Amino acid sequence: MDVTSAHLTRVITFSAAHRYFRPGWSPEQNAAVFGACASEHGHGHTYECRVTVRGEVNSETSMIINLTQSKLLPCSYGSGSLLGCQLK
């Protein structure tokens, strides 16, 4: 049986945090308005990202995409440059 098309799904799980805080307000006022989101350490969420590629199977390579050369699929953030940084 020849397979002519296939799909590949890559799943990445990552965590991110945010903080709501107005510098001109007291810590008590920030906590009253923003709740847990005003915590000094922020408030976190865990996300899951799924990327699926579907395509024709290349008869020479038996692949639908060359993963070593592809920029389409996200890399692991655990070893990436975003680990532990704060985005503004």
C-alpha cells in the first residue's frame, strides 16, 4: 500500500505570566483592583500550541516536510532565548 499524503502535528506546552500593576497606586489598591494579577510574582497561565502540517509524501525522502530545514514548526522554548525573560 502506497501512502501519498500524511500529516504531522507538533505540540508545545509553555507557561507565561503577566502582572497588572499601576506604579502610582499603593500595593493595597493594586490588589483590590487587580486581585491575584497584581502579585509581585505575576499571575501565570499554561498554554498548548499545536502545529499541523499536511502534504504529499515525497517519493524519494518519504517526508512531507524537511524538519531540519523548516522554519514553519516552532522550536522548544525550554532551550530558547525566551526562557525567563520579560516581554514588554
